[in-house]
Amino acid sequence: MTNARRWVRLTQVCIAGLGLASLSRFVLTGLAFNLAGIELAAAVMCGYRGLPGEAICPARVTVGDHLTWAMLEWVGRTSPVHRASAYTLLGRLWLVARDPNQAQAWLAAAHQQAPTDLWAALLLGDLYDSQGHRAAALEAWMSAPEIAVRHVERGRRAALTQDWDRAAAEFSLAVEIDPRNPTGYRGLGQSYRAQGRPEESIQAYRQAIALGERDGYVYVELAHVLSLAGREAEAVALLDEVGAEDALAEAIRGNYYRRLGQFEVSARHLENSVRAAPNDPWTRHALAIVYLLQGQRAPAIHELRRALEIAPGFPPAQALLNCVTAAEDPRVCVSP
């Protein structure tokens, strides 16, 4: 259909009784394209001034929307500057209308026009993924690495609610889309650690560091997972290499030296950890064990009671305190 015939058809439809509101929105959409570009046009079209390109369209498609589609199609075909954006919005409208074939056609056209456009790549990838075409989805998503940030944020939100399966899935997708995203790998390391998958967590943390993760605490997190995996010597060597001295780093060192039988060194590091994080019942419990191994009953009882004040009924501390108060030699209650 030629542009002239399209305009004739639109005029006929308007005259047939769309009413002033629909006609006004149609005209305003056209004016918005001419005066302010695609974002304002989307806002007028959808009745919502949201983030650029992120208009919220109505779930019920009206005749006025069909007019808007025609307008967008006309703009896309006649305005190279707005072509990709117009096609993307057409694809979005067809998604609202629940016609995935039309949506895919327009989104693919938009993606071809502007391969790095965030919204065309995002919507086309999501559509492919919903159809089970994961390889095609990844190809679309990878053309706009900013999409990885979207999944990193989703992973963080899932982690805040301790939905570690969802978090791992989101972070995994983020690094598939952008294999050079260190934040995605770090999140994956945190998720795997919480899922009890230490070796995979270690690999993810190492990849984050290799890609230049800037937060120095990532080394402490990696050391923590190494210690959980029974690789405490590696953990302490890493902490010493980067000079980490925070509460968790000192606790890792304290537990390591306790297992080596170096109780004085262990106590010193655990005392540093308690000073840095006085409300951690686990560290106070660990320090009490070291005091008992040195035959120091009174400071051990003090630490156990403080642990129970922080976490009433804390089972490890309560069980150990019961044993210590009943035993003649408190060292029978613990082992290195």
C-alpha cells in the first residue's frame, strides 16, 4: 500500500467514527515524532511518560492503536532516523496484541536496522527465548551487552530474598550474554557458594577477578569459599597476598591456625575478628574453642555467654557452655 493510499484509509477510518480522543492521540503521536522524537511519541501513544523507550502500552488494543500502528509503520518506512525505533514500538504493540509472529517480524526488522539498539535486542531476544529458541535469543541479546546488566540486577534482587536458584540462573544468563562481565561472575560465585557448590563458586570468583572486578572484598569472598572447600592453606595465602584484614579474613586465619595447633596465633586473629565484628556469634564461639584448647576456662565462658546474648539459644555455644561448666577439664569439650 502506498503512503497516499494509507493516508486515505486512515482518514476514512477516522471519519467513520473513531471519535475525537482516538483521532487526537493519533495526531499527537505524529506531532510528537516531528517535534521531539520517538520517546515522546511512545509516551503519547501509550498514555504514559516513562523511561525513554520503555512505554507501558494498554493491554486492550483499540482501533486507535491500529491507527498508531499505521502511523508508526509509515514513519518507519519514510524516516530513516526513526526507523529502528518505530519498528521496535510496532513489535511491542504486536506483543501486547498477542501476535508473536507480527512482533517477531517487526522486532527482527528493527534489530537489522540497529543491531546494537538495546530495546530491539532485548525484546527480540525475550521473544525468541519464550519460544524455546535459546541460541537465537542469545545472539540477539549479545548484540547489546547492556542487557547483561538487566540480568545482574535481577540476580541481585533474587539474592536479597535468598532465592539462590533464581539468582544463579540470572547471573549465569548475564555472563552468557556478556562473557566479560565481572559482576555477573561474582554474583554467580556468591550463588554457587550459597547452593553448596564450592568448586564452581571458586571458578566463578576467579573469573571475576581475572576480568578486573574492582571491589577488593571479592578476594575475601573467594578465600571464604576456599576454606569451605577444605583448601584453607590456599585461602590464607590469598588473604596474605592481598593484605586483607577485615573480620572474615581474620576469622579464616584464626580457624586455619587452630587446625595447625598454633593456638596463640589463632587466638590473636580471632580476637581481631571479634573486635571488627563484635556481634558475630560464630566467631566468638570459635574464639572460645581456642581459649579452651589453651586451658583458659574463664575467657572461654565469657565468649560463649556473649555469643548467647547476641543469638539466644545459639546451639553450638549453648552445648559447649553446658559441657564446660560441667567438666573438670574443659579441654575434653573441644578438639582442634
